[in-house]
Amino acid sequence: NAGVTQTPKFQVLKTGQSMTLQCAQDMNHNSMYWYRQDPGMGLRLIYYSASEGTTDKGEVPNGYNVSRLNKREFSLRLESAAPSQTSVYFCASRWYTEAFFGQGTRLTVV
Amino acid sequence: EDKVVQSPLSLVVHEGDTVTLNCSYEVTNFRSLLWYKQEKKAPTFLFMLTSSGIEKKSGRLSSILDKKELFSILNITATQTGDSAIYLCAVEPRTVQGAQKLVFGQGTRLTINP
């Protein structure tokens, strides 16, 4: 049972570079989420998708874009990375009950 | 704006103590509240609460929701060092589109000393 799979697990970017974080779930969940977690902080919602073809902004969407490619996949793109985007990123999926989380991507922007 | 506030932010106790963690919220049209435990990596699910006054229990952990006063508590009795973690509270507002937005609080970092 794979659950929620995120890639990559670690990434170092230079300021201004772009990258896409990938997330896939195999639980047939309609809702998917991207969060960031900074040291000593809770999870802050970047974007979420209630269903295939829809996306909505969360609390901290600036500097990010998302794509809900199909029901399984929800990607997060940083077009021009900034040091303030250094964080741990979690993808999650859910359908009415508990949310299941991926193992996280530790991103460092230098 | 939907808001979830947890307290305390940090708590250090001795093994065997009982702790109470708090979560208050302000959301539009409340739907559910969830508690998670986060150790080194991804958060793991503890409880989901939708109705006031009904206690959810799992071993030494229990939680209850008060929808009138807009808060929930998570109790841990006879704490063990393995309970050391960040405890996260999340609230799901009911949106017009039915979307399942999930908003988290800052978390409570609990440390259990032997």
C-alpha cells in the first residue's frame, strides 16, 4: 500500500531556479493538499484541490502554482525559488475522514 | 479568515503526568476537527470530531469537542517518552463548493522527560 508518494525527498535549489514537486495517491481520494512546515511551526496550506480539475488557494499561495493532473496526481511548482521558500513540503489526500500525508520534501533554497 | 490556535505552544512534563492540549478555532460553517501526532516525519491521524460532547478515546489518549465555545482538548494520561511529539489540530470549514479545505494550527510541542 503506497498511500501518498512525494518526490523528491530532498532538493537544493539556487535562488531563481524553478522546480516541480510531485505527489501521487492511490486511495482514490478526491481532495488533495499541499502544505509547508517551517521550523517550530504548524502546517500552512499552500493550495488544495477538492476534485480533479479544480484548485483553490490556501493561506500562503504566493510564489507557487499547482496542477491537478488527474485524480491521482497533484503537483506543486516553484517558478522562481526564493530563500523564503526553504521549508518542508507535505502533500496530503483525503475524502471526508482523515487526511493521509506523504513523507515530505525538504527543500533548501540558497 | 479561518483560524486555528493551539495552546500551549510548548510543554515539558515528566513521565507519568497527565497533559491537556488545547485547540480553539474560528471558521466559517464548521464541519470537523482533526488531531494529528507528528514525530520525525509525516503527521499521523489520531481523532476526528464532528459532534459536541462526545469523547473519542484511544488507549491513553482522548479528545472532546465543544462547538458552542469553539474549542477542543486532547488529553494524554500516564504519559510516556514515546508521546513526545508535535500535536497538531486541524479544522475543516464547510465551503460553498463542498471543498474539503483543512486548516492547521501552529502545533503544541510536547516533551516527556523520564
